[in-house]
Amino acid sequence: MTWFRAASGAARLALRRCLATRAPPAAAATRCGRGFHSTALRPRSAAPAPRAVPLSRLSDSFLDGTSSVYLEELQRAWEADPSSVDESWDNFFRNFVAQASPSAGVSGQTIQESMQLLLLVRAYQVNGHMMAKLDPLGLDDRAVPEDLRLGLYGFTDADLDREFFLGVWRMSGFLSENRPVLTLREILSKLQQAYCGPIGYEYMHIPDRDKCNWLREKIETAKPRDYDKDRRLVMLDRLIWSTQFENFLATKWATAKRFGLEGGETLIPGMKEMFDRAADLGVENIVIGMPHRGRLNVLGNVVRKPLSQIFSEFTGGTRPVEGEDGLYTGTGDVKYHLGTSYDRPTRGGKRIHLSLVANPSHLEAVDPVVIGKTRAKQFYSNDADRTKNMGILIHGDGSFAGQGVVYETLHLSALPNYTTGGTIHIVVNNQVAFTTDPRAGRSSQYCTDVAKALNAPIFHVNGDDLEAVVRVCELAAEWRQTFHSDVVVDLICYRRFGHNEIDEPSFTQPKMYQVIKNHPSSLKLYEQKLLGSGDVSKEDVQRIHDKVNHILNEEFTKSKHYVPNKRDWLSAYWTGFKSPEQISRVRNTGVKPEILKRVGQAITTLPENFNPHRAVKKIFELRAAMIESGEGIDWAVAEALAFATLIVEGNHVRLSGQDVERGTFSHRHAVLHDQETGAKYCPLDHVAMNQSAELFTVSNSSLSEFAVLGFELGYSMENPNSLVLWEAQFGDFSNGAQVMFDQFLSSGEAKWLRQTGLVVLLPHGYDGQGPEHSSARLERFLQMSDDNPFVIPEMEPTLRKQIQECNWQVVNVTTPANYFHVLRRQVSLS
């Protein structure tokens, strides 16, 4: 990849100058209509003429050359002595001579033409997506890059039937070795078939040749992937379910808000095929996060929430019946915010557990929650390879580009204590955000460009082409399971109605909605395709329609008598935990002195060959004295003892946030650094026999409040038998995550009946650093629900009275001993 990437630089600029006298005049860039981006490609200025290259540069690598004279000199030098040129040039000439000589058709091919062909192929790999047929409405106006024009490379129509050799080096796809000699016409046809059809691939920004070659083998296939009749019938069935579900809701509740999926119905069969492929590759659990558009369809058709329950929610049946003993019903939430879980059978005969996480209207806020929950599932299931549990995030085009938490979450993806082995992102790209056009909603070409920061491949796909959607969804699952990193599917579709069903979109997008009004559905297009190919008959299609309509009507009848079941608090891990309306028993949080002393010695003893900073060494000597005497225990030692005793009891402890390893006030020192070697040592990793690597986790986070607090919240929701803590760098900075506090922590249990045991630490102090570092602004938390414990050291009396009036449970932590018991209490509630 390194040598090939250079082709876009000096060699390509030189090529333009070298061909100036041969190539036909450059035509104006053609255009294709209204696009998904805001910045058109600008014409490039002419490159300066290359200077002569001395023979002393023959050791330069391939594609560093800047003129045809240079190439000729290199070839002559190689013919005289192959060792006189760089190894990359030796490989090039060996391949060229070996492959081109036997064929009379390529006997006239020059080294210069070989270079031109390499640049042409690379241009399609890099920019072919700009010519792909991605917009189902045909309104895109993307400029075709000049790099994709044949004339730029010195070829004319007279060269179309000439044969050329392409195979060199360790490349894949069209550039792999032992490929047949092709005519220029065949080369162009293959390039356009691979890169300019209903799928646009962006992957050449990835600086890993093996990954790029893997994708080339998938993309640059000799024959496009074809599906047999049985597979197409399955896809048709799934698309009919997706379409008929929305039609049914629109018929029964014409004026209800449901944020339907019309215009993007292929999302449902695409997700199902993705999950089937993921299960075949070893995935057992999938955690899903998504906004409200299409959520009911995903709930009913993908996660298999009972249709009768969904239908009952349109008539107000979103809460369990009152009066059941011990049943907390909460406040409820709108139906398109709710989640569920289900064990779903797959096409391959496996079963896969799906969890759709409840979320607020705040777009993308659920992203880090899903990732944290996925990471927790991996820990509790011993999924060290991160291949059995996977996160899926569904986004809107406007929010993916506009919401900062997307970027914050993306940048957790490769951090050691936050990675989940890759997330699959699906953007349901309506080409409009509520009423805002793409040109007003982002500065980048695509809404997905933010993902390039992670070197994630991006697959843009025309949402009207079901089989193309299925192909990229399967490819995304294969990428994730192969390379354990993020991947993006950009499903370019449209929104048949307004932001919701009672909104009028023609106020702001009249041209688009005139086209949409007359545009056939993706189901209609796929039915026409299958009928035209003879794969299915009209009777086959009608049979599926009748089956789906029959089931929908049956479920509608059941919904009239549907009674919500008693909630089971998410999973078996939460069985036995009390609701906010019940009184819970608090177990004894005390620990025997001999155990305290033993673990205290473990957390204050350093290896003999470890060289801590002298000030840190002094701190640990003082801590050892505290443990030995049992007197003068400070806050840091009390905290460490709480963690250590929980660990020896088999409980998982996880602490993360900005600078938590040392602590903002240099108070914790949970991780020590050898002053000579830089090696790290964490005493709390060594308090139990055969202690697993993650049983205790303390980790500095990225400089993010919103995403990291959300991650830890999601982590804490998976299992109550653990202590999960998030610490702000300064307590006052917690308002950077205010959405998480307001929409999840304070109200999640009331809205969605979802419990969490997350502990939030807000260190602060009046030490002269100004008002943003002083008080943690505890008054902000008075708006939170009346079910959460609040830990406040040395509370001011007026503030205590205000909190008590809000029915908060006040825990007055005035001593390190109290702090010790409060931390242990978090895993002792039941």
C-alpha cells in the first residue's frame, strides 16, 4: 500500500505533464445532479514541469520517479544489473517482463503505459464512489473527479481493445498476480462494475495493506455476487414484512407519530442478513442502539417484540397494570423510545441474543451506553477475543455528522479498556435532517467522513437496491469479525413523509418531495426485478403478502386484550433487587480486621525491583504504617481497602475517568510508574490468588465526560454484582455530561424500568483554582429523581435541607471509614 499510495503524488503530477502533448484536451467534469455533500471538487491547477532526474537516484523507491526519462533510465539500469535499482523497481520490471512477453497483444505495452494503468486503477479505488449510483432519487450533483477520465492517462478510444498486463507485487483484486491479460475496455468495465454501481467503497484511506487487499478481494471479484432463488425469497419475505408493517400502522393509526421507516425499508432485511452472517462467524450477543426513526419496525421485525404489544402501545398500553404486589410501573415513555431483548433464531440454524437499549430523544446519546454494555457483556462472558458480543449503532445522517458524542464514542473504539472489538455503524441516510439540507448540516462531503479518523472502511449503498444492501451488511459483519475494528454502512435512502407522519416536508424540500411522491418503493422495485428474472412468480409474491397481512391482523386483534407482563428488571442478574417503592435490606459492610490487614499489606507492598518516584515511595511507606497501626487511615487508603476487600470477595471493580490512575489531586496513585524503565505496577491487581486481569480495572479515559460517563453507565447496567465508578477530573466538569445525568441516570428507571448501580465521584475543593473547580455544583443534581443515594462529605446545612425535601437518601460521609462502607454498600443492596 505504501508504494501505491504515492501514486497520487509526484508520479501522477508528472504524468499529466508528460502526456500534455499526447492526451486529448481535458473535458469539463461531468455532473450527475444533487448530492449527499456540501463541497464540490474544484479543478486542479496544472502541475509544474518535472526536473531532470540524475542516475544517482536509481535507488529511489517505486513511484518516486517524476518523468518518463527517469523510467527509461531505470529500465536500462535494471537490464544491465537488477541489483542497481531499488527492490520495488526490481519487482516491477520482473513482473512486467515475465507477464507481458508471451502475449503478442501486449508486446507494444510500454513501462509508461503500465504506470498509467496503475494510476487509473488506483483512481477508481480512491474515487470510484463519486461515480457510483447511490441516490435512489437520482438528485445527486456530485462532480466526477478528473482522475476518472481516461484521457488524463494518455489513452484514447483507439486503445480500448488493446491488451494490457496489470499484475504486480503483493496486491489483490485487479492488481494481484497471475491475473489474465485484459483489454483496456475490459479493465474499465471491471472497474466501473466494482466501484461505480449501487455501492460506493471508501477504504483507500486505511494505511494497512493487508486490510486493503482483503477488501479488494471482496470488491474486485471476477463475477458479482449472485444470490440463488431460495435466498432471494428470504430477502423478499423480509422486505415485505418491513414494508407491510409500516403500511399497517399507517392504516390503523393514520395521525399517530411513529417515525416510520418508509423510504428506508431495506434496513430491516439488511440487519437480519447482517445478524445471520455475524452468528455464522461466532457472534452470540448483539447490543443495539438507535434513534426513533424505524425503531418500531426494528423492535417488531428484528428484535421480535410481540406485535400485539406494539399495537397496544398505540392505545396507551405502555405500562404494566397497577396493583400487582411489588410492581413498580414508573412514568413510562413514548413507544419509539422503548427497548427489549430476544433470543432470535438465524437463517443458519443458530440462535443470537439481541438487546435494543432504550434511549431518549437526544440523538446519539445512547451510543456510548451501548458500547459500555457490550464491553460488560464481554467481561462477564469471558469473551477475551471480543468475538461473541458485538455492538450495533444505527444513526441518522444529520446526527452522525453533527453530534459531538459520535466522535467521542468513535475514539473509545481502540482504547485498551474501552474497546469492544469493533462496532458496526449503520447510517440511515435520509439526505435531510428534519428540515435541514446536507449543505447546511455539515462541512464534509459525506456525513460519514468523521469515521475516517479511525481508518474505518465506509460502504455507501443505494437503499433501493436490496441485494446491494444485503451485500454490504454481510461484508460489514465479516470485516468486524476479521479485523475487530469499526466499520460504517451508509444506507442512502429517503424519508417518504416528514420528520414524523403529521409533518409537512414540502415546506422546506419541495423538489425532493415532488420526486419522492412519484418514486416506487424498494419493495416494488425488488418484486419487479424478481418477476423479470423469472426467479419468482406473481403467486409466490402474493402468497407472502397474504401471510404477512394475516399475521398482522391477528396480532392487532390480540392487542385489544393485551396485558403487559410483570417486568423482570432487564436480566437474571437483577433478580431480587427491589424497586424504588420497596425497602431493601442492607447487608453488613464490615470486614474482619485480619482481612483488612492482609489486603492492606498487599496494596502497600511494591516489588523489590520496582523503582517508584521518591515522593510516591514515601506515600506508600506512610500507607503501610497506617495499615500496620490501624490508625490515621486517610481517604485514599480507605478507598483502596474498599476496592481490595470487594475484589477478594470476588466482586468486579471498575474505575475510569480522566486521570483517575493517579487522581486529579495526586491522591490515589492506583498505578505506579517505574522511574527507570517506565513499567507500570497496580497493587490492586495483586490482592487475590490467580486474580484475573480485569477483575480490578482502573483506567485513565480520553478527555471526554459525555461519552465516558455514558460508557460506564452502560457497563453498570449489565450486572449489579460489581462496583462501577466514574470520576470527573473536577466535579464541576461533570456538566459536560449533563445529557447523561438528565436523560439516563436521573430518569432511566422511571421511564424504562432500567436500574444501574453506577457511582459518580466529583472531586473538588476551594484551593484557589476558581469557580469551575470548587464545589461540583451539587445544586444541579437536585432535579434528579427521588430514588438515588447521594454521597456528600461535610454537607452544608441549607443544602442538606434542600436535598432532604427532594426525598433524596442522604449519606453523610464525614470520615474515610464512612467512605469505605459506602463504597462496599453499592454491591450489598438487594
